[in-house]
Amino acid sequence: MDLWLGFTFPLILLTAFLLFLLRRGHNAGQRSLPPGPLPLPLLGNLLQLRGPSLLQSLHGLRDKYGPVFTVYLGPQRVVVLWGYEAVKEALVDQAEEFGGREGLALVERTSKGNGLFFSNGETWRQLRRFALSTLRNFGMGKRSIEERIQEEIQYLLEEFRKTEGTPLDPTFVLRRSVSNVICSVVFGARFSYEDEAFQTLLNLIQANFRRVDTVWVQLYNLFPAVMNHLPGPHNRLFENFAEQKRYVAGVVQKHRETLDPSSPRDYTDAFLIRMQQEENDPDTKFHHENLVLSALDLFFAGTETTSTTLRYGLLILLKYPHVTERIQEEIERVIGQDRAPCMEDRTKMPYTDAVIHEIQRFVDITPLGVPHSVTRDTQFRGYAIPKGTAVFPILHSVLHDPTQFEDPETFDPGHFLDEAGGFQKKAAFMPFSAGKRACPGEGLARMELFLFFTAVLQRFALSSPARPQDLDITPEYHGFGKVPRGYQLRLVPR
């Protein structure tokens, strides 16, 4: 016993001393950072983030530490911004400092600093400027993007008519239709709904979207140096991504073979022309890898976010049939049944516009936002944030901020209506984020949402096998995103 005590007591003292040094060293490093829970070596604050979702765990830490706080995801330091004021001060008022993009480990392996969404510095600036200018000129002198959307909607409506009022899960048909819109912009053509290669691409993207939520992929993001050498399901994500790149590379090659520099057909043509113009520039950002990854970025963002919002929106309209009826009354008054909806109608339809905004606000399908990073050592609200620190601007906390929206957990189109029933803008409406990293496809998405919703409601009455009061509109979480629960939709021609 004496021998055991003689060995154990010094070990306890040594452990206590090491913990004291760890806490003192951490506190010294933390003095200039926003407050937050003490991280464990290697694990960081994973024990404090074990809730039903990362969003709920961060909400609890916000209640304890305030609207700006620090957490560690494994060894990675993250500053969390909660609420409209904090997010606006960072992303808008200090847009340059908070304009970096944090590269999660899986993104570093797939994109390697290339592409539109996860690049930084001069690469990002040039690619974003090019994308914005190209997207502003959709159609390149041929057809406007509005015409492309209206054409695709007619294919969707025909698919709905074929159901003859039988219930369906709208997930697949909506994703397929929305993806064809961005395909027409990026690749210059829509694909047949029966096109097997196109369907394979959609399936790969959807599989990876869901795979991001697995424990294996989360472990990869936290401990890439270890997970790189281990077998497991996380490797399938990278295999899928390689297949996506091969598909896009094949489309790019066909564009090269038929390219007419005097008459660009789409985003891919415009990028290839820019590549030709800068082929002798050793520092050019317009090269094959950036074209493939930028096209994939646009394709993914233009497919998943918009189709998920449409699917969630239709569920909400089933839940609240009085909202649907009022939209249809406005459609009858402004558009009628003799022509298709167009963007000029939106300013005359304040209630419909308010409902669409409220759908986006209420569902906030990217609640954590896309991770940012600070581009240089930055002072923010009295704290010093070192260059390269990851930043999570929690968009849910903006869209559900009780100081900006009365009773934010309730779906209420009145959040975007003034006392006279006119549409009312809100500064805290940030579903596309804000500042320099705001989604470049915001204009396209807003156009799609208005035209798709109004076209469907113009032609069909919505119903469900379930009673409205039995429909569950609480979300399911998948990684950094939210999706609606599965439901059945019945569309009866009006």
C-alpha cells in the first residue's frame, strides 16, 4: 500500500500541475479572444457541442458567453457570431476583414484552394467578379434567364399534370427541374429528365450532401491527418467528387470542340474565352481546374438550396391553406390564367412576395452560414482575432432574431408587410448571407422562387393525404443544412 501511495501521489500532483499550466496557457492565449468554454487537448470543445444539433449547442453557449464567443472544433479555433447586430458588424461593416473563406479539411482536399466558393485572395476576387458579370448577362445575347426559367417550369408543370392528382414526393422532380435552370446557364443546355448521365450527376451530389452529416466525415474535418490514412465511408465522398469533376470535364471538352469566341453560349464558353485571352499569363486564375470547380460550385448551389426551399415552401403552404388561398387570389387579380407569371408581376404582388421571403426566413436552410475566416489580425468589439481564425456567422440567429422579427419562431408573412399591406424590406433578411461573400447567385434564386411558386399555384390546387394540423414543418438537420421532413403532395389542376 505504501508503495502504491508513493507512486500515485506524485502522479496526481504532476497531472494537476499540467492541467494548471494548460489552463493558464489557454487563458493567456484567450485574453484577447472572445470568451468561450475551456477546450480539451485535441478534442477542443466537442464535449460541449454534443447536443441534438450543432446549432442548438451553440445557442446554449451564446446564452452563457454572449453574442460573440470562441469555441474549438478539435484543434480548430472558431469565433461564433450570434444575432443580427454582430453578424452585420462583421460581414458588412468590416467586410474586408471578415471576407475570407475558411477551408474545412474536406474542402481543402477536394478544392485545394480553387473554385468560386472556397478560394481566397486574388483567385476568389477574380472568379467572383467574373461570375457576377457573367450571371448579370445571362443568355449572352440569346435568351434571358427569365425565359430559361419559364421554359423549365413548363416541363415541371407537365410532369405534375401526369400525376393526375395522385400523391407524390416532390423532392426528385423539383431538384431535377431547378438543376436544369442552372445547367442552361452554366452548360448552355437543359437535360432530358430521362438522361442517365445527368441523373447520375444529381445522385452523386445528393449523396455527398447527405454524407457530410456522417460521423466519419465530421471526424475527417476534425482530424484530417489521421483520417487520410484510414479506410472508411468518408473516402466515398472524395470518390463521388472525383466522378462529378470527370462529368463536368467531359462537358467542358465538348464546349472546347464547338467554341465560337464571337458568340459565347453560356458560363463555360465565357470562361474558356477568358482562358484563351490569358493563356500566356503565368499567374492567370482562369485555368481548367478553376473552370471545373467553379461550374460545380454554381451547379450545387443553384440546385440544392433553391430546390430545398421550394420543397420546404410547398410543405408550409400545405400546412397553412389560408396563406395559399390568399396567394392564389393575388395571382388571379394580377396575372389571371391566360399567361405565365413574369418578374414584372412581383411588384404588384406584395403578399406573394412577403410569403416567399417569410419561407426563406423561417426555414433558413443554411442555419450556420458558410464558414468565413478573418483575412488579417482584426479588432472586433474589443477583441483581437488573429488572421486565419475561422468565423461562423450564424444566419439562423439573424433570421430568427427577436429584435428584428416579432415572434420569429412563428411563420407569419406579416413580418414582411407594412400596415397598408405593402411589401416591406428587412435589413435582417440574410438567407444569402451578406458582405463580400454573399451568394453570387442570389438574383437567380430570387427569380426562380417567385416564378416557380406562382406558376405552380396558378395551375394547381395543393393538398395532402395528411390533415394540415398533422403536417410536421420542423426541420431535419444534415451537416450544415436543414431539409424538410418527407411528405406527400397532391396537385389537382385548377
